[in-house]
Amino acid sequence: MAGTKVTMTISDGLYSRTQKLIEAGLFPSFEEIVEYGLRRALADSAAIQGSRVIAIQDLRRPDLRLTAPLYVTVEPGEAVVVTNSDLDTFGYGETEDEAIADFCECVAESYWELKEEQDNLGPHLARIWAYLSRIVVEE
Amino acid sequence: MQLKKREAEKVLTKLQMRVKSTHHKTGTFLYEGKPILRARVSFGKGDVPGNVADKLRGQLKLNEQQFRELVRCPIGYEEYVEILKAKGYIGDA
């Protein structure tokens, strides 16, 4: 893998426990565990920086309109991620604006696809459609 | 967990996600013809950012170990269906 080579010393106990994870097949290599740990630390750091909730009032499309504000969580990190858990939908991008645009596109795709199959949905998607069909109208 | 783009694509192929159009960003997991879940299927250029892979894992209703096993291969379509049944996303009927 391209990147910076790092040499490190860890305790015998930590090494032994790490080896057990590899032997158990949870990770294929020591490098992957270290990379996982570093990425987790970065994610935690983003969480400390704080996510925030904003209201989206426009789906940025001519064919669909929101009847009420849609509250989303904006999370900083490796990518900016915009999420609405009621819709089980997220969008992402390098900037908040890109992430919101991506999110709106995913919401619109869900609207049209769930509408088409509204009488044949499993329980999870039926619940999402019930909410989505209340807050989105066609123009 | 960090996810390479080809790993994400392999997972979604393995789960036989239905994508209505090649430009769509989301797809549908079907069981016996019934739409059960929707998840992200398009990830742009490069590897999938770690926090985005976490969101995909959430949409697939898997814990970290199950998601890792899905990526590494032990979990296939049938095993995934059993997980969703156990979590109540797929009914018995």
C-alpha cells in the first residue's frame, strides 16, 4: 500500500491480544488493526468537534416539495455526512453543501421508488414511506 | 471500518441489491420480491470514507463484526436474510 512507513513499539500484552484477533480471523493483518484504530480515533475526534442538527426546507428539485422542514444531522469527519434517521437515509460530500445536495437526491430516489411499490413494502420501508409521503408532495 | 470501493461493490452485488438506474445512488434489498431495505450503492471516486462505511453498515442493519464478515465473505445472501429475520426486518409470512 502506498503511504508513510511507521515503526512502533507496543507492549507484549497488547501484541499478544492483537495476534489473537488476527488468529480469530477478525482482521487479516496487524497493519489493518493499526489503520482501524487510527481511523476510529479520527472519527472520535470528529465527534468531539461535534455534529449539529439543521433544517432542510427545500429538496432542490422542481418535481418534489417538502411540506415541513426536514431535520438532518450534519457530521464532520473524513467526509461530511448528512443523515436523517427517520428516513434511514444519508448523503455525503467534501463540503456540507455537497452532502446536502447528495442527501436530497437520495431522498428523491427513495420517494419515487417507494411510491411505485407502496403496496408491497416490508415493515421497515412501509414505515419510511408513511413518513415520506406525509412530508413530501409532488409539484 | 474503512472500505475500498471494490469491496463495497462486491458486498452490494452479493446481496443482490436492485438498482433501478445506473445513475441512481441508492438500491433496494429484496426478499421474495418484497423490498426490505434501501442502502447506498454508489460511492464516487476512491475508497469509501470510514464514516460513510459506518452509515452503510447502519442501513444494512449489521453490527461491526457482521459487516466485517460480510465484506470478508463468510456472510452471504442467505446468512444475511437470517440476520434480518432475527432482527425483525423480514417477517415469517
